Amino acid sequence: MTIESAEWVKKQEKIESYREQKQGIIDDLRVCIRYTPNRDNDLLCFMEQYLKAETKNRPRLLEQIKYCINGEKYENPFLAYNHYDEGHIEEFDHILNEYINKLKLSGGESTQASRIIESTILKINELHDICRGQLIDSWRNERLTEYIVTASRYAGFKKAQDIIEAKKQW
């Protein structure tokens, strides 16, 4: 094994070790779609929706408010704000795993790494659009950018930040 190939094997190990770092982003996405009933919070959410609702949608919301006040079963008031689900989270996880897999195969070649990063960003953009712009908030934006940049540095590529800023739509 040549010195160059031995160095690349070490880089691949670093890239692979970084795969686990995405879990914080994935976990944050899941927290946002898990619902635990809380009458006070739910009532506030319903009332906010009522105030913003079109007249034709208000009777349904009033009914849900009544159920909530009376301690009866009511719908999850936060469903109106959830524009992604577990399937979208799994797709996002797949995109990030694919990113790591491709980086490991890139051989540290900068044109290849550049294409991998751009392709990853475009896939995330598309998924973010499907989720009505709700998938990547400012906290996730920071973590995701850091994740992509750091993993690419392990591969020896230093310009990921520029590509991300030029291509991201989140």
C-alpha cells in the first residue's frame, strides 16, 4: 500500500466516523413531529389558528376548542404546522448517508467532491421545498452546513462553504 493510499484510508475512516454526527439534526426533526397533548398549549394553538382562520374554517376550530376545554378528545392542533413527516426525515437521513458514502469514494479529488456537495445540496433543497420550507430551520441550517463542511474537510476539500452558500435554498 502506498503512502497516498494509506492516507486516503485514514481520511475515509474520519469521514465514516462523522456519519454519526448527523444524528442530532435527525433527532431534532423527529422531536418536532412528535406530539404530547398539553391542554393549555393546545388551547393557545387552537385560539391562534381561530384568529387567523378564514370564516368558513372557524366552526371546526371552535368545536376543537370546545373539546379541549371540556377535556374531551380533540385533534392535534399542531398538525396545521407540520409539513414534514417520518418519511421526509428518513429521506433526509438517506441523503446525508449518501453524501458520506460518495465522499468516501471520491478519492479526495476536488472536482468530484465539489459535484458531490452540489448534488447533496440540490437534493436537500428539493426535499425542503416538498416540506413547504419547514424542514431546515435556522438551527438545523447551522448544524447541517457545519456537518457538510466538516465531512468534506476530512476528504481534503476546503471549499464546501462556498458551494453551500451558492446553492442552498434554506
